[in-house]
Amino acid sequence: MSDSMRIAKEANEYFDGISSPLDDNLDRILEYRSKMIESGFASPLKTLVAKLRSELVENSTEEAQDLRKHLKEIHYIASLKKSTLNRARIAIAAHKMATAFEDFGWEEIIEHLPFGGDYKKRLVEAGEHAVDAYHSLISIFEKSRHPFKSASAVISFENEGKRVERTINIDANKNAQEHIKHIFGQNAKVKDVQLRRKTVSIIKNYSSKIALFSAVSAYTAKIADEKLLFEEGHNASIKDYNQILRKHKLTPDSDLTQTDRFEDAKEELQKQGFLQKVQMDWVMEDEFAARLHKRRAERKKICIEQAHLCVYQLLQWYYITLNKESRAAYGAMPSILIEPEGSQLTALQQLTPPGYLITNPVKLIMDKIKMEKTAPPLNSKVWGPAFVCIKTGVSAKWAAEEFRISQKEIEAATELIRPLVQEPSGKGAKFSQKLQ
């Protein structure tokens, strides 16, 4: 077994055993990530496949003559390397996000974070509507991407006595040579740089999106299940039907006439009068089928709307309660844009739930960020929610619940900053500027 395959195997076995955000776990994951990057796991899939092909040709002339036999294995190894590195990145993002959840008072969602990078497993276990909510969030944030310049650099550096080449992405505004030497050492050299247009959403890092979206989707699926289970208790026929499904480890409210499987469950449902067999087909009364469909639609609606609200509230809390310097230093959400443009905040508008008291979050957040330049010497965690009260007319009580801040503190801050907000060029604003 090659060193890189050993690293992949060890890493995946370690990730499988992670279930909580312990510091020791994060240190170990970061160590594995470094080893994987040094071993070329970050290379594009095509590059990995080409490298593996060349190694095969070099190591075995006879096998190389029949290379097609090994293409499937080559692609599998390359895919394994990429997926293992991606798993490490998601796990790292999940560990960092746990701190943000705790700071925001979301202790109940922390357990749903993919600490071992296993987000797909968690979504599948949470059910189809968790998957629906996750894809809904991904779609919204992909649509709100914004272009910026980036660069791709081919670099050369020493690794265990050997000269190695890698292709990495860098910020186009940074000095490529200095940036590379800072990461890979003074002997690293930039061989080629290509500028290109890249797009970015309010959450830059895809791994952070996956960690956040999968966690809230799994959590809100649980919320939806609990609500439908409560309603089930008031309907005897639905309750009896779902008890049979649960007995066979099937999803509640499923219509088994739509599948050719689960004959044992169908026969039990037939005995209880829920299904009938007509010739070779299983049928259900239209009225009962409609009730099941309505419950499935309600479960999906709850899950998606609540997932949207969760992401919205976390991002709104980040921009309203933290100022620019605090956002830059906040390690729990490192991939969230510190100073977004209005176009990058459009995702928040799409996430705003019906009837939510803040109707234009894009303008509100942009105004708050602008206000940071002339803000009074108060903690942003207090004056930020007070600013919301002044600009939107929401009560201090509502803002206290929404931003997890004392109502009395918000009320006191509101009185202090009201003149600055309503008269930005008045005496109060000039006095505040002198205090900066």
C-alpha cells in the first residue's frame, strides 16, 4: 500500500469514530489535512488520474501495456483521495461552526454537525426532507454568487528531499511569490500564474456551506417529524398506519402503493384495511392517500422553511452583533464574508420567512455595516440590535430574543444611538467621531 493510500485509510477510519467537537479531534484532523495536501490530494481529479497512470507505467511495464484494465482502479483511488480531503475540510468546518452555534445559543443543533465529515450519512438518516432542505439552501447560495478575480499558480517546492509540483488557488490581489513562500517555505518557487474570474457567495468556503446546511437540515427534519408525530396522535387511522410502517423501519406517511418493495409491510397493512390487492396491484383509498400526501407536503414545507430561518438567523446575528474587527477575528465562522456587497446578501432576502418582522435584511445589514464607521464606543453586540430596533421599528423585546441580548441593554443603547442613526451629520455624530 502506498503512503498516500495509507493516509487516506487512516484518516477515514479516524473520521468514522468522531462524534463530538473535541479540540484533540480538530488538531488530529488538521494534521491529516496537511499530510493529504503534501501528498497531492488537493490536485484536480484529472491531475491525480494522470499522475497515477504515470506511476503505473513507471512501476510495471507489463501492467502498463494493458492499462485499460486498471482505469477503474485509478479513478477509484483518485476519487478516494479527493473525497477524503473534502471530508477533512468539512469536519474542520463543523468543529469551528460548533463554537458559533454555542455562542448563538444553538446547543440543540450542535449534535447534528458532521464532525467526521460524514454529512451525506447524516442527511440520509434524517430523511428525504432533510435532503430537500439541504439542496434548497445550496441552490439559494449558488444563485447569489458574485464574481471576483483569483489566480491559479503552479508551484515547485521540496518535500522529503524530492522536488514536487502542485497547482493551487490564490487571491489575485496577493503577491504570489511571498504567499507561496509563507506556506511552503523559502525554497518554494512559482512557475506559472493564471488569472481568472471566480465567483463567491456570502459563504466563501464550500465545506462551511456543507457543514452548516447539513446540520440545520437534519435538525429541522427532526422538528418537522416531532410536529407531525404530535398531530398524528389526534388521528387514530394515521397513527395505526404509521405504527405499521415504523415496525418495518419505513418512513412515516409513505404510500407503499408507489413501490414494488416491502411486501411484508403491505400484507400487514392489508390485514388492517389500509391496502387492497386488485389482481397484481396494491391500491389505497383515494381519501386516505390524499391525507398521507398532505402530511408529507407539510413535513417538507416545515423542514425547508425552518432550515432557511436557521441559516438566516445565524448570518443576521453575525453581521448585526459583530463589527468589522470582530468578524475578522471570529474564528468560528472564518469563511463568511467580512464586508459583503449588497448583491452577495441577496440570499438572505430569499431566506426571509413569510411574516418575518425584518422585511429588507439586505438594506438593513448594509446600513449597519456603514454605521460601523461612525459607531459610538459601545459593544456592537448591544448597539447592533438597538440599530435594528431604530431602523425597522421592532421592539426591544423582540430584538432581545432574536439576538440573544438583554432587553434592558438594548433599550439603553437605543437611546444613545438614536440621534446618530436619525441625524448622521448632527452634533451627536460629530461627538462620536471624536471618541473614535
